[in-house]
Amino acid sequence: MCVCVEWRLEPGFMNTGILDVDKHIESLWNDLDPEIKTQYGQDHVASLKDLLRKIKQNAGDPSLVTEVVTDALFRTHPKKRFDLI
């Protein structure tokens, strides 16, 4: 008999390549229509890059996700919620 238990994994931001977007932001900015650039301003791009740098600095190690998933899969009685802190 198989008993299925629902569990949740909410890792938040992990330090992966998806957060390395500085050059992509700059490229998108350079391709924008000048009128749109005027509406947003260069400060908007700088703020966005700064925010993404802060997120990346505080992002977790992605190996924690695999450790928690492995733990959940092999537990006889898995917890309903796993924290990655």
C-alpha cells in the first residue's frame, strides 16, 4: 500500500545563473525606444541592477534544495513543510 503525503518546498531565491542578468538588462535598455528611455530614466535601470545584486547576495545555495528534497523523499514520515534556512 502506498500512502501519499503532500509536502511543500518553498526555496525562495537561489543563487543560480538566472540572477546574472546585468548584461541582459543593459542590452534590453539599449534596444528600447528613446521615448521609453526618457520616461523611465537611467536611474530605473540602476535601481533594478542594484535590487538584483542584493537579491543575489542574499540568495541561498541551490544544493540546499536537493538536500531537502532528498530528505523528504527518504523520510518515513516527511514533514509537511521544509525550510531552507
